[in-house]
Amino acid sequence: MGLHSARWRVHASAVDDVALIQESLVWLTGDSCEIILEKGKSWHGSEQTIIEASVSGRKASMKALSNLGKDSLQQLMESGVSSRLDSDKILHVRISLSDLVRGKVSLTTEGNDESTAKGRFKVESYPGQDVESVTTKLFHELIANV
């Protein structure tokens, strides 16, 4: 039981400090993460950089999720994981970007319009297993070991 991969993604505007955001994502994801920077334009035409930090493999992915910290993991579990899981067994998490660059992790609430880092965690589950219960068990394990 675990995770197959973990990925954090941030859409940074032209006025954002890309190096600081990148450094923060490495801190959150782990030193062994792969960083991809993609420059382009937003839907409205302004310059932006998409910063993505990802790891694969059970150990690195579990570490990336545990880096959210005990309080955030507890909060995720208490709010119910079913609303954060999609049909592809991906767990979706959003955290405050302004807190992240200050070395803090805080979950954002639905409808919040602040800048966020978007996390996607591929849950390791197999046919016959309930993804929600596997994810809940995973959270219990991480909270006990953080």
C-alpha cells in the first residue's frame, strides 16, 4: 500500500519569483524531485511559467505526501478523502502558495481565490480494493509516522 507518484504544480505569473517557488516545491516534494519549467501565456495572454515538481516510486511519493505535516494530513482525513479522489485513483490537494514560500503548509478551502500549489498523488490500489479505504488507511499510517 502506498503511492505510485506525486506531483506539485504552480502557475506563476510574470511578477512571481519563479526561483523562490521552485525552491519551495523542491522542499515540499523532496530533493530527488524532477523540476520542469514551462514558459507560455495564460488564457488571457499574460506571461506565465508553469512549475512542476514530481517524484515517482513508493518511498519518494510517500515522503512527498508526508511533507504536508501531521496537521494537514489530519485535516485532509477528517474532511473526507472521497471528495479529493478522482476515477483515476488520483488524490487532489491544494495548498496556499504564499504560505508555502514562507516554509509553511496550509490547505486551501474550496472557493478560495488565492494562489495555490496543486498536488496530485497517484494512489496504489488494485482491483477489488476500495480506493477510499486504501487512502484512509494510508493517511492513518502517515499520521502515525510523521
